[in-house]
Amino acid sequence: MEDNNIVVIYGSDAFNNTYKILQSLNIAKDIKSCSRIGIKPNLVVSQKSELGATTDPEIVRAIVQYLQDNNHKNIVILEGSWVGDNTKRAFEVCGYNAIAKSYGVEILDLKGDKSITKEVGNLNLAICNEMTKIDYLINVPVLKGHCQTRMTCALKNLKGCIPDSEKRRYHTLGIHKPVAYLNTLIKTNLVIVDGIYGDLDFEEGGTPLNMNRIIACKDAVMVDSYVCELMGIDIADVEYITLSEMLNVGSTKYNKQNIIELNGNEKLELPQRKNDIIKFDNVVEKDSCSACYASLVHALTRSNKKNIKEKICIGQAFKNQKIDDAIGIGKCCNQFSTYVKGCPPTARDIIEFLDDYK
């Protein structure tokens, strides 16, 4: 497989299609014997992949099967769910504990890992220590939208490899720059994109679309650029992609000759969604974490009081501020006269609060 090729296989058979795409690429030859191979899915929340937020376990099962069939045994599945969710519960709910037990592979909750801080550019960024022990990383993101950055795929999936405190801090730094620099510290060797189900609006799922495809590429920047094209998004609007290219993580440049469709006769057009960054006129957002902001977006789009006029504040910039004329969202706003408890509060918490609000 050439580094600048994007390989696509269409269909809903996650296991067999993943195995076929790995066979066609002959990935096993790229991996040195005795290498410690890390498989990093997206288990941002504890819900099954059919809801559009998490990596289909059959894709990961096929990767493990392929690797073991080619005499690669030192395999670990590792992940750290987003702030406020429980990785161990996600492993169980999403079917990963069953995979680990069946194949005898290691499974690691990175939330319990120690971290190591490294200087990159003008930033000091902490990464989970286990990531320094990986010789070959297979990044298995979900093709989906994001309420703050419009899309999320391979590059942003590495946020699961940092401590929770760092996940919060990324939003105070402006999410794009630290995500790009993180990808200089943790190298992705192969991306396998889960495009079976995905939610093109929300990173935590809930409105899934059946997209019937799996995408493979060695270049995380290139595959994210390709996903932007599929979603109708200009890559210039996703700053961490172009910044990652500037940092030599990969390239945004590809053409039709770079795209190899293993079964192009079964090609399906990706359904289009609006994909704009979701904003509300009465919401003041400053340095909010993705989990908290996503809950608010869900709540405001589903609440019986969608047209609530009161100012709503959310984000770490509101810590220790005493404000009486606004509704605060989450622990960061606990000095407000009126606020929704939680770190993060769930969408249901916010909906119930707003529906009861006088």
C-alpha cells in the first residue's frame, strides 16, 4: 500500500470487509515481528456502534484476527473515553471485553494510566505513558460530525490517548492547535475508518446514518481530508487538519488516482447533512469541553423550550464567576445563581432543567 493511497470497500459486513481490506493492503509485511501493536478505537461514550458514535467491534475483531493469522501476537486494544464517561463500561457495552477474552489480547483503559509530558513547539502536552510503548498504531475512528469542529475522524481520535485533565485543557488552548501537535507526538501507522454507521451531526451519536463503507489509509491527514470531501466540508474550516499538514504529520493532497475502490460497483453516495458548527444566539461558549458542549447542543435541539431566551453560559472560562442573569451549564459555572450540575451534565439533565425552568 502506498502512503498516499486511500482504499475504500463498500458494504455493511464489518468483519469480512475489514479483513478483505487488510489482505488487499498486505499490512502484515509492514509490521516488524515482536512489535507491540496498538489498536485505538473510538469509544467516546458507552453506547453501541449502531447509534453512530463508537467503533464497530467487528472491525476491531477483524483486525485482531488478521494480525494473529499473520503471526502478530503482541496486541493491545487501548482507549480513554471522553470526560464524564467510563471506559471500562464502554469496553463492556461496545463488545470489546468479549473480543479481548476470545482472542487473548490485552485491553487497557487509558484513564487509569500515568502520563508523560513532552514539549512540542511552544506547548507542553501530556500523553498516556502506554502510548510510548506502542511500535505500530492502528487508529480506528468513526466517520462523524462534531458540534465544535464540524467533523472528527483520525487526527482527533488520538484525544483518547491523553489524561482527562489534558482533554479539558485542550479546550482552553483552542482545540485545533493541541490536536495537531498531539499527532506529532503519537504516530498513527494505519487508519481504518469505520464508515458503517456514523452521526454526521453529533460526535456522541443519536442520529446515525448507514454509510456502508470502510476506509483505509496510512496518512491520517489525508484520510481526514478525504472524509471532509465526503461530508461536503472545506478542509480550511477544520484548522487542525491544515495545521497538521504544516507540522509534517501528513498531506491534504490527493487525487482520484489515489482513491482505490475495491468494489466500486457497490459504491454508495454519502448522505449529506448540514455539518455547520452548531450555534445558538443566546449561548455564550468559552473554552467548553466537547462532552459538556455536546450535551448542551443535544438539549437545546430536543428540549420543549427550544426558544428559551435567557443567556446560557458554558465553559471553563466561567470558573469562579458569580453571575445572576444567566443560566450556567456544568461544574465550571457553579458560582452562578442558576446552573445545571454535573461535569459534564448529561443532555437529559439539561433538558429536564430547562423544561422545569421558570
